[in-house]
Amino acid sequence: MSLTFDDLVEEKTLLQKDFTDLEKNVKKVEIELLQMRANLNALNGAIQQVNKMMARARGNSTQAKAKKK
């Protein structure tokens, strides 16, 4: 089997297609990663807010108990 120029052109075309497909997938994953990081930040902010409200609620119940005594 001899290697021809047309064989090489065909192989190059296949490699370029694979490269382009993979590049598109990488960009898609990068966008998804950014969205997931934004979601993580939003969830972290929500957790901080709940912690703050829990601390205030705990303080209010402690104050109410102190007033009853």
C-alpha cells in the first residue's frame, strides 16, 4: 500500500474536522463552567443570608427568654 497525496489530504480534512468539533466542545464546557461558578456564588450568598437570619433569630429567642426570666 502506497501513501498518496490524496490520502494525506483526506486525513488532514478528518483531523481538521475533529479539531473543530473538539474546539466547539471545549468552548461549550467553558461556558457551562462559568455558569456553574455563578450558581455556586449565588448559592453561597444565599447560605450567608440564611446564616445571618439564623443568628438574628437565635439572638431574638435568647432575648425573649431573658425577658421572661
